[in-house]
Amino acid sequence: MKKDFISIKDLTTAEIEDIFSLTDKLKRDKPKFNKALSGKTLVLVFQKPSNRTRVSFEVGMYQLGGNCLYLAPDEINLGVRESIKDVARTLSRYVDGIVLRTFEHKNVFQMAKYCSKPVINGLSDFGHPCQALADVYTIKEKLKRLKGLTLAYVGDGNNVCNSLLYVSAKCAMNMNVASPKGYEPDRTVIKEAKAIAKARQASVNLFNNPFEAVRGADVIYTDVWVSMGQEKEAGLRKKIFKGFQVNKSLVKLAGKNCLIMHCLPAHRGEEITDEVIDGRNSIVFDQAENRMHVQKAILIKLLAKQK
Ligand code: CP
Ligand code: NVA
């Protein structure tokens, strides 16, 4: 049976730990894996722009001895030139896996339903699971543990925030989310993450005041106020999110060792200031690098044994 990677919700804590331990091995002993996916081809079907996701998957496949193809938004024109169903069935005949970056989350399910090969969510309006897994792996690498740590997410309750809620709960971390009223994370995700966290003696707490959310945090995380596809709302969003900037006075409340994270791309001067993102506690480029290592582990898990 093929396995997809659509949401972190679908992974058990043991599976997450397993991916992290394979990632450690991949980072320690890169040459050992240089034929792990030899003869395999991955295709990236992207409806939105990308730097990190595209390059980390392409280079990752190359380092594992496989091939990677990139289909840009205009090329395949998903759902317009051809239905997702037909794209999925066609690509199943050529490739060993698909990474889909799309607007609507339901497109990922649709692709997975009609594709006989593993489908990976490379970002949808609901989640960014590859990002959140790499983020928590990075926290573990830096702080040597996860259980009991507090991650404070400041800003839009968006795709990245939803995925972070699932993964931090599954890893027994506490998560505080500070967002303006009406821009909280998905309601179902909050409910489910709260239950998962509670079972692991951790918690999910929502705030409308960023200063309350970052007190005692081990990590402060933020993301853009205007995600891809929301460009028309930019003016309004910039006004609403004004008080949610990760700047020196906010970070000061969390303590001097608090790590600073951002999935990137960053809009410097909006959700985060230059001095914070370039400061000594910022680990944003380690996060970006770990996207590749963690995704290599995911690719091995999903693709290696497929016929
Ligand atoms: N963080 C992230 O997914 O970056 P890209 O949009 O550049 O791929
Ligand atoms: N929330 C952002 C993340 C980009 C990696 C977006 O969806 O545009």
C-alpha cells in the first residue's frame, strides 16, 4: 500500500521520532545514502512560487541518487488545462512520487486519491507539514529535547501554524498562539491539538496579546501576515497585524536564550524586524537547511520500498 504525507495529524509520535532518527543518520553519514533512491523520480507540481521547498526536494533527491522534475504553475495549469484526477493518473505512470504545492487543501486529497504513488503536501492553505516537521527537528537539535518546551507562535493562524500545532502536541511541547481576533488557527486543529497535547501533559493556549504569549517561551516563531493567495487582503492584514511584530521589545520578555524561528520567506519590517531575524538567537537558516534533511528521510520512508 502506498503511503501519502498530507498532514502531520496522520503521523504517530513514534513515526515522527523515526523520521527524526533517520534524519540524524542522513546528516551524519551522507555518502551512505547516495543510492537510497537510485532509479526513482519525484515530480514537483507547484501552483505557487517556492525557493526552499523546490530546491530542498530537488537537491535532496539528487543526493539520494534519484531524479526530480519541476512543473511550474503555468505548465500543468492544474484543474484548468487538465483535471487533477487525470494529472494524478498520468503522473502515476511515469514517476514514483508527487509533491504538490496548491491553494486548496482538498486538491492534495484529490491528487492522493487518484495517484497510485505517494503524494506529499508541499504546502496548501491548510498545512505545511514538511516545514513543521523540519522546524521541530531543528528545535530538538538545538535544545536537545522537546517534551515540556514552550513554542510561542505570533501572527497569522495560518497553514504553518496549523501544522506546528499538530507536531508540537505530538511531541509533548506546549504551544502558545497569539493572533488577532478572527485570525486564529483552524478551529478543528485547535481542538484536536489540545486533546493530543493534554494526553501528553502539554497544552495549547490561545492569546490575542503577543506579550502574554511569549512569556517564558523557549522558542518564538512567526510567519508572514499575507500568505500566498491572500495578496488582495494585504492592505487590511498589514493594519490588523501591526501589533504582532516580533521585535526587540517582544523578544525581551521571553528571556535571553529564546530561539527565533521563521519558515521564510520573511517580510522584514512587517512580522519581524531585521535585528531579531539577524540576531544571535535566530535559527531561521538552520530551519531552512533542515527542510532538506528531514524531507530526505520522508522520501526514503515513502519511496524506497515502492515498486
Ligand atoms: N518555507 C518555504 O516553504 O519556503 P518556500 O515557499 O520558498 O518554498
Ligand atoms: N504562510 C506562508 C508560508 C510560506 C512558506 C504562505 O502560505 O505563503
